[in-house]
Amino acid sequence: MKIIKIVKATLLITTLLYNGLATAYTPEESDKTCKKPKFTDFNLKEYQAPSNIETPAEAEFIIKISVWADPESIKLTAKKSPLPFTLESTSTFHKIKAKLPASLNGDFARIDVSAKSVAGCDDKTGWLVKVSNP
């Protein structure tokens, strides 16, 4: 009788351990299952030598972000300073609209945007622009 109880307990523990290992994710697998936010349609010309294209002072710009990004997590900066923006969401993307601050006139600025996906992973990107003097 005692042997049967020991065998049952061993089988139960083995089954629980096996099921726990079978459903566990490694960090690499977790990254594969999470869709990172995508950033597209930045409408200002990025600064690149030798063309040296400048952006008009106080220009308005847009950035589209994939729909699986959490809209509450979106952050937008210019020269590491937060930029105010408006957000429009559709069933396929989020669109943020912002305006370059007047303080950047005649200066270089890196526009950075970041967001977390609803599944928890995050991503960020940025563009370098040269703002012309008015």
C-alpha cells in the first residue's frame, strides 16, 4: 500500500514538472512571439550629406505606428525634449501629428519616437533633420 502511494506521488510530481517545462518560454522565444511596434511614413526629409536638405522652420510632421502599439506608451522627443502631439487611431494604425518647436530654427534635431506593443515588447527609432532659419 505504501509503495503504491509513493509511485502515485512520483508520477504526479513528474507529470507536473513535465507540463511546466513544456509550456515554459525562453527569452528568445518570448521575443519571437511579441510583435514590436513599427514606425512608418515620417514625412519630413531626413538630413543627409551631400544633399544637406533642410526642413522648414516649425514644420508639421506625421508618423504612423502599427496598431499593435499601446497608444498610452507612445513617446515623442526632439533633441531629447518631449514634444506634444495629437493621436488619431484607426483599426490599422495610430497616426501622431506634431510640429517642430520654434526653438529648433537653424539647428540640427533628432526626432525620436518609441512605443510598447500591447504584448509588452518595445521599439524606437529616429530621424535627423536640419531645421532652416525662417
